[in-house]
Amino acid sequence: MPHTPDDQQAGDPNYVVGLDLAGRRVVVVGGGTVAQRRLGLLIASGAEVHVISRAVTPAVEAMATAGQLTLALRDYADGDLDGAWYAIACTDEPDTNAAIVAEATRRRVFCVRADNARLGTAVTPATARYEGLTLGVLAGGQHRRSAAVRTALLEALQSGIVTDDSAPVSPGVALVGGGPGDPDLITVRGRRLLARADLVVADRLAPPELLAELGSDVEVVDAAKIPYGRAMAQDAINTALIEGARAGKFVVRLKGGDPYVFGRGYEELEACVAAGVPVTVVPGVTSAISVPALAGIPVTHRGVTHEFVVVSGHLAPDHPDSLVDWPALARLRGTLVLLMAVERIEQFATALRNGGRPAATPVTVIQEGTLRTQRILRADLATVAERVRAESIRPPAIVVIGPTAGFAADNSN
């Protein structure tokens, strides 16, 4: 009679259990990439990890140098599992792995055999951690299958498709960076907290698709700061955050990019702290680096530029409140990334040229980066202002100035 998936599941002999390995000896035989993938979680568990291998990867060597594990550069020998609570055999020699399992069996130590899970006495599950939960999935040694299911479960929890109502979020505020625009570029933690919000106070540059994922019971406050137009005063935003938390709600302040990169995030943190409201900061993927990267421009490159500077362009170079030393920036040889600079691009280009930056310095302007509406303009300091006006480039846009700004143009040939 043919076996069905249900028959296979019913016949799976594995018993799932969580091991407390803190302070207990774990022996890993093998120091290649297979061992390397397993060491991180063992170290994080607090285990006393001992690695035995003729050779190890640079990453494993670095773990030993940092004192995260002990290392013996030699062949495995019978007796190496003395005192071990748990063992992993992950050499590239089946006979050696079999000998390790045999010793472990004699010593009644559970042992994972990485090259053939069914021949060991334990199986490593595909794991993930989520808000105090540890997810573990076993698929009878079918690692790709267990990993796929693990990832799907984790994504379901993070997106709110599957909820853990037994662990309600306490009232407070989370300052969440939403990333440069593409909703897939928000951090895992940011998306997780957004899915649990009662109230969301969102900026104009926060990815709108993320708001569409919210439940109908979630209140959304539009705190859009449209450049040179309508704006919600910062003190009103602070009040909305504080009053929402005091009303017993979990409030997410959703921003574009990173809360602390020209996002006034620290002002909002100070207001919450002064009001006695718990506040969490979730860094975001800043557009200053990610938008150029996705347009083919590295902000640093070996042998070309050893520094990059991110500059706010909301004030003109000659404005009395400007804190930017434009002559110093002009003398730099590296990359300048200007945010909020499109409206004053003529003044910034002139200031840099007057300070000594060559007129032929490459400049790339990226409008609505990471979105399907993204536009890229390539020019130089001498022509960028004229080109921006001629092609009606508008905010939000990132201006990249320096040698690497020309890389994408070269790659497109």
C-alpha cells in the first residue's frame, strides 16, 4: 500500500524538545561552512562550545579568537565527547561522522549528523525567534522543507496574518523607520510592531502600502510634512503620540527612511520621555544609502572614496541658521549625499564649485527612489541645476555628488 504524506507524518520518530544548553559543553566536530551555520545559535544559547577540526573557516576562527568558543585544530579522536551534553558531527567524511554518532550513543549524548540527519540521534530544526517565542520546524531531515515552513510561519506572525493575542502590546510609542519607499524595505521588527499598532501617526514619505495592510480598527493620523506646503506642527505630532499612549494605545510613529536621519525622531523621543511615555526606537533603512545603492551607486568604493557625508538641503548655504560648512564639503574628495536639496540645487552646486569642487564632478539625482515611479538624472556640477529644472525633477529626491555618482552611467553602456 503506498504511503501518503499523513502516513509519513504519523511515522516520524522525532520528539520535539527544547534544550537548555547554557553553561553546558557542546562539541562540534568540523569547522567548515556547515558547522559555521550552526555555531551562532549555540553561542547565543550560552553553551560552552568546543570545535574540533583540522581546518576552519575564517568566521569560525574569528569566533575562537573572540573567545566565543574553544578550538582544537586536529582530527577527531574517540573520547572527544567526554563531558558533552550535545554533539554535532559535520565533517565531510561519512566514516568520521558515523564514529562520532557511535561514541555519542555509547555516552548517551544526543548527536546531530549533518550529512545524513536520519543516521544521527537528533535532528536540528529550522528555527526562528519572535517576541519571546521560539519556532522550531522538523520535516524528517528535509531541511529545505522545514526552512520554508519556518520562514512562512515567521512572516505570517510579522505581518499580522497570524496573531498571538496572549501577548498584548503594552501602551507606549514606537518610532519606526519605514525605509526609503518600497514597503519590502522596512525592517522585520518595524513591520512586526506596525502590525500590532492601535494608532499609527504616519509621515508623507512612509510607504503607503504599509498603511493598506492595517486592520480596519487601526486609527491612522496623517502627519504629512509636504515640502513647502501644509504641515502638521511638530508639537501637535508629539501631542498625538503622547495622548494616544495615555489612552492605553500602542502607537506607531511611522516615518520614511530612518527616524534619526533628518526625521526629528529624537525630538519625539524627548517629548515622550518627558511625558513619562515608554518609547521604542526602530531604526530604518535610510534613503541616503539605499536609494543610491539600488540605482547602482555605492557611496564608498575601495581606491576611489574613503568617506561619504549626508547633508540636509533644507537651508540655503548662505542662510544664517545653516550649520553646514560648505567650503569644507567642497574640499572633500569623497561622496556627498544631499537630502531635501532639489529646490536649492543651483545654490548647492555653486557653493561646491566656488569651494573648489571641479565642474566635471559627476552628479546623479534620483527621484522617488525604490518606487516604480523612480527617475534617474545623470549630470555634473556644471549642468545639474539646469537639467533638474529642464526635466522637472521634484521632491522627494536624492542628490549624489562625487566620483561614484558616475558609476551607474558607466555600467549602463
